[in-house]
Amino acid sequence: MEEMMRKSKGLMLATKLPTTMNDIPDHLLRLIFCRLDSHVFFLRAAAVCTRWRRIASTRGMRYRDLNYHDFSTIMGHYHVIDPPSSSKPRSPEAQRHRRVVFIPASPSIDARHFTLDFLPDGPGNRPWQLVDGYGSLLLLTNQRRSFFPVLDMIVCEPISRRYVRIKPTEDMKYCHCLGVFLNRRYNVTSMSSFTLTCVVYESSMGISDDVCFVTARVYTQEPPGCRRWRSGWSMPHRARSGGIHIRGAAESVHYAGRSRGYTFWGNEDDGSVFAGTEGTEVLSQFHLPENVRGSYHISTFRFVDDGNDNLVRVVSLIGNDLMVFLKKEHNNGGSDWVLVRRLHLPEATLGLPGYKECFFSRTAKIVTAGKGYVVLTPAEETWLFSVELRTMQVEREHIRNKLAGESSLTRNGKY
């Protein structure tokens, strides 16, 4: 009898099926998908089966779990480069495209497929300016800083050569546009389904000469047949209910980066910072870390995304040191910022190609920033280098160090 039981048990063990991916519960698969470092892998995972596609879809992900993959991991980057110093007149065609450069991610990609020559002329033949990019979409406007309704916007998809032209509403007339950017709240963004937020500045008559009102308006594009189909701007009363008062002129307000679903602006007149929640009309004000406020300048700090946690990050230049601060919430005062990393730039860049002893006699400048990195230059001359924020490693050879201008994926409404 015992011998039979041993044989039966051995047979059961021998016929037991091996563990497969199907045995991994949904919540663990979701965590794995959130840590994929390229949307190439993300799309391949979604193509495996119906279950994986459901978990990888927007419906299967909470907002804070979304992994914001860059279009550049497949195709390349659009860069907004500094205008040429030459005062020689240029043709309208050259002027329209002079500040946009496409850098392919691979030599096998034909950059000609990503030109912007299919776009219509801007009002008054003014050139289109690239201000943001997300997924396969680009957002362009026709003027650097403008009052509505002069400012027009275009959302386009270069790979399919399609575009949508977006005009402001009547109630936005004579408001000053501080910035407009594509929202990144969803994994899937296409020409038929996207949202953008426009932050506008208007005088607050009767309060004070130097106090103005800032509001945010959201434009939604959804495909016909959608259950909640509608396309157009959000209602004015919603924007006003989420608005804030600030002190200073519109020219003193500058884009300061993105982090954890917020877009930030700095006000050089009073040293304050305010943020907009992506995809909503909600704005809020808060304070930078105390030592950052002491050396406040728009070129010395930037909010960045880095990692999969829920922390807001600000990178700041204080003297010759690059510092990274973390904060759990961006709008609950300025006392709980935590310094997590510090890098002494003269020492870290010593020995890099092109380094000069005269560098860093003045505070360096932040040129641009992206997820997990920041690009800087000494104030003395343009000598671009980047810092990986997780490791604080400095290098000069990356393609992002080749152009002295913003990447469209990090420019985000900066005019």
C-alpha cells in the first residue's frame, strides 16, 4: 500500500504543469509593464494576448502608474535650436523651419519623412514655432509671445502628414498666452484623441496695478462616436474657478519644467512658482526650497521627471553646485523639500573634451531637461554637457549635447 501511494504521489508530481506567465497575477504584470524603459517593449507586450493588452491599456492603468515613453525611443527627437546670429534676411520657407531640427534615433530612419513642409502658412506668413511634442504628435504656434487672437495653434502628426488647426475662443481675446502644451495623462494619444492646456494671463482690474489673474483652458479632441464625444475648449467659468492671482508682468513669467503630471512656471518679479495640473483648469502656487529662492533665476532651476515614484523633483544651480530636491506634494508649503543629490560642476567636468579653466567663474545655465537628465552650459560660453540625475554622471558625447536649444519633448509651452 505504501509503495502504491509513493508511486501515485510521484506520478502526480511528474504530471504537474510548470509555472508560466499566465500564473502571474494582473497587479504584478502591471508593475512589470510600468518599468519597461521603451514604448517599443510596451507595444510588443500589448500584442502578446488579450489579457496583456487589457493590462497595458489606459483602462488597465491608474494615472500615477502610467509610464510616459518618449517618441524618441523609436523615431527620434525634434529640437528647437537657437536662432542664427546672422541678420541676413531669409526666405519665408527657410524662416518657417529654421528653428526645428529632426534628429533620427537610427541612421536607418529617413528624416525626410518627418519634415513639416505639409503645414499651412501661419497668419501674416509668421513662422510656426515648435513648443511641445508627445507620442507621435507635435504642437506648434505661430508666435513666441502674443495676445489672442493673434496666436494660432496646430497639432500635427508628421509621419501621417495630418494636422488640426486650433483657434482661441472669443472670451480669450486680449489675454496674454503664457504657454500651451500637450497633456500626457494617457498612454494612447493620436490625431483623433488628444488634449492640450493653454495658460493665459489677464489684468485684474480694480485690485492692484501689479496683480494679474492667471487661468488655464483645456482643449479636447475626441473622435466621433465616442461615448462622451466633444471637441473644443472648456467653459470659461471652470477656468476662472481654478485660476490664481500673481504679481508681476507677463514678460517675467517663464516655463520652468514638468514633473509628475504638473507643468511649472516661475515668476522672476517676486520669485514665486505656480503649477498647472495637466488636463485640468486647476492652478496652484507654492515656494521653492529656501536656498533656491536665495539664488532665483529662471536659468538656474528646472522641474524634471525621474523615476516611477510620486515625487516632484527640482534641479537647481546654486553657485557651482548642481542640486536635486524632492518634495511629496508641490503645493503644501516650502519646508519639506529634501536635498537628495549634489554635484560640484568644476570638479565633475574636469577632463572632459573642450574643458577650460575659465569655466564656472559664474553660475552655469540650464539649457534643457528631460526625464532623468539635465543639459547645462557654463555662462562664459556655450559648452554643452548633460548630467544623468540618477547617477550624477557627466558626459559630452550624447546627441542631446549637440544642439544649443530645447528638445520638443521637453520644451512644453515655453515661448
